[in-house]
Amino acid sequence: MMVTGASLQKVGRAMLPFYMKIAANRRYAQRWSEAVIHTDLAEMGTLLSEIKTLAGVNNYATNGIGYFIFLPRKNSELYDVNGTTIPPGTVQFTFSTRAHRAIAAAVIPLYRRLAFDRSYAIRLAAAIRNNDAAAVRKAVRSVVVSPLLKSVTIEEVGIALLFRTPYSKYPYRNLIFQDTD
């Protein structure tokens, strides 16, 4: 498994409209949070179908404290995965709409940059592959300027952004990583 600039661009292009809708539309975000908490995959599918870039995605999951959207790679068993979740073992069946909307607003510049700046995506992917934590932090923090962002780490084949919001006593992680079928 190897993260590439192209895979990060694909995640950016697919997820940017979703995060924009979460940040801008309180009702949509509330419905999404309720689907996450109630592990309602049918409702998640309905909501994803409203996002043009995610309408064909059939692989998504929830654990009651977060969600993961699996974007298949062509001619591969690999998936590029994106999600936002409370760290496991912290709480059950909790997902704050206000916290999620704040995080979505904070990550929009990152997903926009990934989607539309090929050289940025290539540099970030190289830093992840080289396990260059300082370069990854610098690249992410250059676009995610929110004080809610507490840390940026490399995890396995991807990155984790840890957020703390005033809307929840629990931290949230926005993740980009790879997984197999």
C-alpha cells in the first residue's frame, strides 16, 4: 500500500463537496450525525447520494462514534478512506453535529488544496511515504489554520488530524488512510 498524490487528490475531490455541505447546511449535518449515532447505513447512503462526487459510493461505515467513506481505486483491491471519528474506547453512540460542522469548516481548505493543487498533493504524499512528520505537519497546518486543530500525525498509510472543539468533551479525528477490501 502506498499513498500517492493522485490518491490524495481523489480524496480531496470526492470529499470537498461533502465537507462544504456539512459546514453550510445545519439540517443535513444533523441528519448525518443522527445516522452515525444510530448506525443507519441506509440514511447515510441517502445523504451521500445528495453529494454528486459521492453518489456512486457504496462502501461506507459507522461505528456509532464516527464514519468512514471508502473510495475504491481503479483496478485494485485498495481503498482510499476518509472519515471523522471520536477515538475508539472513549464513548459510545455519540457524534456532535456542532463539532462535526466546526471540523468540516476547518478542513475545507485542506480538501480544496488536495483537490486542485497537484504539486501540493504530491508533496504531502511523499512526506507521508517518507514518514516525515515535520513536513506533513507543516503542509497540513499551512492550510488548516483553525485553533481547533491540536495535532497532525502520520498513521500507517495516511494522516490523522486531531481536533478539540468547545462543542464536545471528546476529541475528534479526521483521517485519510488506505485499506484493502
